[in-house]
Amino acid sequence: MRLRNVPGAKDAILECDWVIDEPEKFKGKWESVFGEKRPLFLEVGMGKGRFLMDMARLHPERNFIGIEMYDSVLLRALQKREELEEQGESFSNLVFIRVDARLLPEIFEKDEVDGIYLNFSDPWPKARHAKRRLTSREFLARYEQVLKKDGVVEFKTDNRGLFEFSLEEVRESDWNLEVCTFDLHHDEELVKGNVMTEYEEKFSSMGNPICKMVIKQK
Ligand code: SAM
């Protein structure tokens, strides 16, 4: 099926082999989806998926799952993947799930996930929406329910306010701050091996500094 010719996002997504329908059925056995047990990494809020496709290409020794809650956005990632596969690429270590990340603990077993990437997460600027921020203490608690003990969460954003909020949430929770920079692209050490996301490309080209943190459970 050529996804770029399909008008209805939902129907196209449901028929696509790379999108896992009813993901909770695979809780505790995600290696069966990939056919091989490899360390498992998630991007929560993957958008159009450029980062994860680059990561999947660079790290064939890992499995990746992209999580996105909107059909229309997920469809853009599927179209991009289809385009790359038509050019001869294959991504046997990458699948997608269309779900709200609030459901992570229903989809993954404790200790099943090695790492979580949060890239340019929505800021939800109103205080009453703070719980929706993907670095809120509520979300950090969900990550604890699925991550291995030494698993990491890596977060990048150009939004200084969201970054400061996230640092505060980390301080108030059971996490250690392993890495922290307010200007990733000008940090010679930390920028090595950095894989850019769509938003990162856009905002850094406008001159916005990119903040990054890496956190681990205590
Ligand atoms: N990570 C991409 C990047 O850096 O280019 C996309 C960033 S975009 C600003 C944030 C994405 O996260 C949106 O596509 C949004 O739909 C998704 N998102 C926000 N909250 C989510 C949630 N609770 N569960 C799943 N996806 C979510």
C-alpha cells in the first residue's frame, strides 16, 4: 500500500504493518514484535519520526518504538518511512504506536525499557496543564514503572521555561541528573554523536540554544 496516496489517516495507520495495534498485548514480550531481543528504546512524542529513523539506522543493535498520539502526525512518519524503504532502506528494528504516553505502564513491563527519548516535548504553558508535560513528576513516575534500574531518560528542548520546570521536577523526584547543558550545540563533548530532530533543526537554525538533560533513577 502506498501511504502517500491514502486520504484517511486512521485507515492507513490501521493497515500499516509498522504500527502496532493493541500494544498492551505485547506487554512483557516486545522482542516477539521485532523477532530478536535487543535493548529497547522509546521516543515519546516522536512527531514525524526523523530522529528515530536516524537512530534505528545508526543502531541496528537496538530496538526502537516511536510513540505518537495523533493520527495525522503519525501518518507523516509512516509516509517518510515508506519513502526511505522505497529507496532501499529497511528498518526491521523500528515500529510505531499511536497512543497517549499516559498509558505506558499498561504497554510495557517493569524493566522492559532501556531508554526513553523526549525531544522538544509540548510545553503546555498554562500551570493547570503542568501534568501533561512529558517531564512532569506524573510522567517521570510512569517512566519509572517501565524502565530498567539503570535506564535513562534523555530530554532536549529549546524551551528554557520547560527545561527549568523539568530540572525542578527531577530534583523533587527519585532521579539523578547525570548530564545537563543549556547549550548543547556549543558543548564540544556533549554534541558528539548528537542526532537532530525535526524541531531541533528548525529551532537551532533560528539561533535558539538547545538544552539537554540525561537523568537516571536513584
Ligand atoms: N520529537 C519531535 C521532534 O523533536 O521533532 C516532535 C516534537 S512535537 C513538538 C511533540 C510531539 O509530541 C507532537 O507530535 C505531539 O502530538 C506528541 N505528544 C505530546 N504529548 C504526547 C503524549 N502524551 N503521548 C504521545 N505523544 C504526545
